[in-house]
Amino acid sequence: MSNNIASEYLTEDSIVFKSLPRYLQNDLKALNNGYESKPSYLDCLYNEVQGSINAAFHNKEISYITAEMLREAYL
């Protein structure tokens, strides 16, 4: 995860994180775990988060600003 202001507001305990769709929360958690354990499929976890952010935005489950914050914090 990037070290920036957005990541401070997107901790797993934050209200913003808890308001995200469950599938996006799960993908973000998996990516965070992947950054720690560095599996060979880390690129797949990264792509999964990218797709989930895009899907949540296009399904109007998150705003443009939230999508951008997530991209900045996780990608």
C-alpha cells in the first residue's frame, strides 16, 4: 500500500472501508496480505483489486472520488 493520506483513511477499521462493497473489501484485504507474503500470484491480486474498483464505480456502489482514493492507496 502506498504511504499517503488516502491510505490513512482506508484502514480496515475505517468507516470508509466498511462502507465498501464486501467483494471489494475482500479483494483489498487479499492484496494487503499479498504485499506482506509476496506470493507468485501478487499480480493477479493487484488486477483483481483494479477490476473490483472499476466494477464498484461503474455499478454506482462507490463514487469517483472513492475510486480514485482507492487507486491511490492500493495501486
